[in-house]
Amino acid sequence: MGIFSRRQTTTLEPISAVGPSTSFSATAGAELDPALRALTGEWTIDRPHSRIGFSVRHAMVTTVRGAFGDYDSTLYFDGARPSESRAEIVIRVGSVDTGVEQRDAHLVGGDFFDARRHPEMSFRSTSTVHEGGETFRMTGELTIRGVARPVELQLDYLGSVVDPFGFERAGFDGTTTIDRTDWGLVYNQRLETGGAMVSEKVRLQFDISAIRATPLA
């Protein structure tokens, strides 16, 4: 996923204690900020400060949340022509973590991800569109269990900073909702009162802090 525009860029000074998080205000508008040209280049997701996760309704009354801890990413952002931005993320499904070992073991088994035969899932972008202001739409192919299907992500840009170690960072949130049965994840149990134990609708969530591939001089 590309790293997208924001009108505010900040340089962070080293601090001895954690303070309030910096807030970035969005400015609506159809035009891209010319300063975004400076963000053009290769980026990668900083895993310790990011989350690639999902949420799904369970037993009709609660929500289960999980995340993947092991993945590789290649990102390119074109600040002048967002349509040239591109992304690829390859996730090891065995790294899924929902906080319950028994549930995680079920997810990597044959009923769901079938990690033995399909150890990886991936997203590869095919197009990027600036929808105005801080919002972009990225279309791509999501592959799970060897099945590739198109998805659209809404991406909201959060800001860019230079951290105390000289790394330029940019952040964004990405979301989309899929029907897991489209990828062959059809396992379920029916409830006596009606409905399903696990919803077919799954919300994918990308909370990303990306760093430029080459640190600033």
C-alpha cells in the first residue's frame, strides 16, 4: 500500500518520557499538496509499530479480534502521481494471534487458512485513486488459500514525521470488509436460536507506520 498525502510534516526531537500523541488535522480538498512530492520513494512497514489485523462477529453477540505478526512488505509512493503508487504484502498465516491458543490452532488448520498447504496470504495492488482530502482508494488482489480475488481498501493518511533516529515515517489506516466464503473459508456452525457461530463478513484493518527504505541523510 502506498503512503499517502498530508499537509503537515513534523520533525520529532528526542524526548525522555512519553507524552501525548501528536494530532494531525485533515484538510479536505481534491488537490494533492505539492509538498507530497518529497514523500515519493520506497517504503516498508515497521512491524513493531504497526498492526495488520481483522475482526469478526462471533456467536452473533461479540467480536473476535486478531492480528498477524509475521509479514513482508514492499511499498512505493508517487507524490506527484498517486496512481503510480503500489504495494505488496505477504503474510505468514501461521503468525495469527487472537489471544487464545486453541482458537489460533483452529484458524491455521484445514477449516480455515490451511497453513500446511497454504502458508502465506498476500495483497498486491493494481490501482490507486485519490478520492479527495486525506482519503485514497487502493484496489488489489487478495490471495487466501490460493484463491485470488479483487478487494478495495479505503486508506486514510495520518501524517509524516522524522523520528529521533533519523527515519522518515508516514502513517495511515486502511480498512475493507470481505466475505470469507469467497476465498473458500466456509467452515461454520449454526446456532440453535438461528444465525452462525462465526460471521461470514470479516473486517480487515491495516494500522500502518511505514519508514522510508533509505534513512534521511
